[in-house]
Amino acid sequence: PGKSLTWNLNFAEWAFKNERKTFGIVTGLGLSFSDYTFDQALTIEKEPGNGMIVPVGLDPEGLQKSKLHATYIKAPLMLEIKTPLRMGGSRLYLAGGVIGGVHLGSHTKFKYKKDKDKLKSNYHLNPFSYEVTGRIGFGDFCVFANYSLSSMFKDGKGPELYPLMIGISFPNI
């Protein structure tokens, strides 16, 4: 988990605010690029026959990294409250809501010192994702947590995993 990263790029945002700009509903559209790094010398593949996702051992000698990459298009819907606490023109704000996503593509990648392999597949990732999110921010800095309410893999096709993402964002860049 320490080497797993997600990058989100929101290319559209709409905010519907009250007159005093202390309360609003925020939505938008963006892309999410997630790299789930395996902490052991393995990768995943579809098992012949039933297509179940199974771990496959890799030679640990010289292995530099092994990961699953997934790309989604995502749309948040959040309720945002700005507090009276100010510093200059910035206010402390709290937000919470839901994020829906559609899986666009995925691949696994493992890299040795002199060789690498990249295999594209959907790996039975759920075609849709549903997350809850909570955020606290001040000015151009925000701390957030997202928790998936939908399993990462389709039922019966892979392990039952519910990703948790904790991070920072810079919402006004």
C-alpha cells in the first residue's frame, strides 16, 4: 500500500453556491489513474476456463516492481460548507459526498532490471465504482479520504477488495 498511488485530474467542475458563498453543491468530471503495487513478487492473471483472477508468482531475483494499473472516468457530487474561519481571502472548508466512476481500461506491469512486461486486460474489474468521500481544506490545500462502496473486482471473479484512498489535493491549480 505504501507504493500504491492514484492521480486524479479533474477537467470540469461546477459549483452551485448560495449568495454568501458559505454553502454549495459541487460536481464535475475527471480522470483517475490508479497504480496498485503488489507487496510480494507476484502479478495477477485470468485463470483459464472460469476466468477467475488469481495471483501468479514472479521470480523475486531482480524484480523492481509489479503493479495493476486502472483508469476511470469519475464524477463527484459533494456538499461543501465554508466556515467563518478566515486567513486572508481563504476559508476553511469541509466537504463530503459520493463519487461515481466508469472503468476505462487496465493493465498489469512488472519490471526487472533488464526486462519489463505489460499485459492489457479488464481483469474483471467492476465496470462501475461508487465511493464516499470526505474532505477538509484551507485555500489551495485539501486533505481527503475516499472509501469504495463497490468491490474492486466483479463478484466471484476476484478477491473482495474495497479500496481506501487517503491523500492531499490542490483544488485550485
